[in-house]
Amino acid sequence: MISTLSPMRITTITTDHLRVPLPKRGKISLISAQPRTSGGPEFVDLILARIETDTGTTGLGFTYLLGPGSAVVRALLETELAPLMTGENPHDTDRLLGKAEAHFRAAGFAGLPARAYSAIDIALWDLKARSAGVPLYQLLGGARAATPYFISDGAGTTWDAGDVVKGVKPAIKQGAMGVRVEIGGGDVNADAEQVRELHDALGDEAWLGVSAGGRYDLNTALALAHFFDDQGIDWFEDPIPAADFSGYARIADRLEVLLAVGATFDRREDFYRVIRDGLARVVRPDPCRLGGITPVLKIAAAAEAYHVAVSPVRTPEIGVHLACALTAAPHADSVSWFHEVFNGGPKVENGKLVPPTEPGLGLTVNAEAVAKLRV
């Protein structure tokens, strides 16, 4: 039984900035096997946030960036958000999200402010579950004890099908349902041929998702969608820019393959529109892009009402809890970026991804890794 959450106040929020090298080609983990290919980023910036309270209970959160902005995100955390949150009750996650959004209303919350606040919101939920003495997925609903998962390790747009197959097959044998790959390198014919080669090599039994990251125009996306229908691809993710809602309506009307949308969305309102208008059968919220776990829970509630699946982007340290908590989440998205930074986290057991049994996120920070990677 979950104990009553005791009143407490936030006393201190501290941060750290790590620069984590992305896995090199051929470096595989059982929960994230896709190799990084040339043309993609070489590192990911990880910003940690630690919340301390007057009761001694603490919370650990983080956010990440694949590109510029990490110094700004950390500055926003330390100079804007930490003073705003100090003295507040950390259990008031909904109210504190609203307070942060109101604070940035003039400048706009979407973008780097949301990236910064996500580290705090994740730490708040970690702290709340620790206070209750349960793993986060149980606090959030506890729909299942383990979840199917697919491999999604940020392959660049110039990936080689043979290398991907070599990398992912060991993980698929261990239980991964398949792999999500990125396309959109500039040569549409080459993109199509790479996907065909990968599908042929993996076979019909392996799940295969394709993400374009919003890189195509509408006509190109429609042509590729028809090709993917013929190939038997399992989903086509973010084929056109996020703002092109009329284009998504046309794609949804013509597409037979599952359309997944939202990995590049910055606002909850965009998800509500996609869900309400029936533009996608899967939505892909990124907790670290939208402002944390609280916004994802709001999106998931809307998605469930409309029978739309929810598949959170990356960060299995969070995603495994969401996938095991929410009935609308059919699986988890898995990368191995931070396996050296955190102790604990999800594990593969009996072919599925299993959340930690420790309270909260079940994570602690590896001090040696932090000392090595600190910026």
C-alpha cells in the first residue's frame, strides 16, 4: 500500500552538465543495439538536476540535448527555475508545471525553457515516488510489470543497412521486438533502398519503424509512404515538418502503414490537435522536450480517450516507467546513451524491458562517470 505523502519543502536544486559520447559503430547493448553511423552527432549533452528537501528526501532528474543549447538550459535551471521552485512542496507537480509555464509566458515556454524544466519535473516525480516508497511506474498506475521494447539509438541519416542488421540481431534474439531507424539524408532513392535492404535482412518477424524527423515535403512523404506500405514497414514516424497539420491530414487519409507523430513537437497543444483530428494512430511525446513527465501524462490521458497509442521518445530510464504505468503505451523506446552515467535503470528479463524495483526512477549517479564526463 502506498503511504500518504508527507508535506515537505524544496530547499536546494543543484545541477551538473555532462557531455556523453554516443556509442560508436558496432558497440551494442542488450537494451539498445543500433549502432551510431557517420553523419550523426558524436555526443549528447546531459544536464542533471538534484532536488533536496527539508525532510532529507531527494529527487534526481535530467534532460538531454542533441545539439546546441546545453549551457542555456543549465543557466535557466540555476538562475530562473531553481529560485522559482525553492520553498515549494515537491508533490505539487501539476501546480509547479503551471507556475513554470506562467513564468516564461512572455518569452514562451516551448523550447529551451521546457527542456530545462523537464529535468526538474522528472526529479519531482522521482522524489514523489521515493517518498511513497514505490517504483515510479507503480505510483503512475502500474498497468504492467514489464514491457516490450524496440531499439532506437539515434542512427544518423547515412546508416548502412548491413551494419544495422549486424548490430541489432543479438538484441532481437534477446527479446527486442525490432528497430527504429532514421532516414532523410537527402537522397530519397537511397533512403528507400536502405529500408528495403534492412527489412529483407531482418525478415517479417522483426518490427521495423522508420523515422524521417520531419525532413520530407508532402509529395515525397506520400511517395515513400506508399513504398513502405508495399514493404510491410510497421510505422512511419514524423515524415513532414511538425507544423504541417494539413499535410498530416492528407498523409493520414492515404496511408495504410501506421503513422506515428510527435517526436519533434514542442507543445502539448500540438498533440491534442493530432489526437482530436485523428491524424495519427501513435503519438511520440519526448518528456525532455515537452517539460517532463507531467506533460506526457496529460497527453497520454487525451490519447487514451481517443484510442491512440502513446510511445515516449528515447530515455528508457523514464520510458520504461511510463510504458509499464500507462495502458495506452504498448512498448518502450530504448537507447543506451546513459548506461555509464546511471547505476540502476531498466533491465531485459524474459525478452521484455523491466523497470527497477527500487523507489522512484531507481537511478543513482555513477560518480566516476560524472567526474570523467563533466563539462
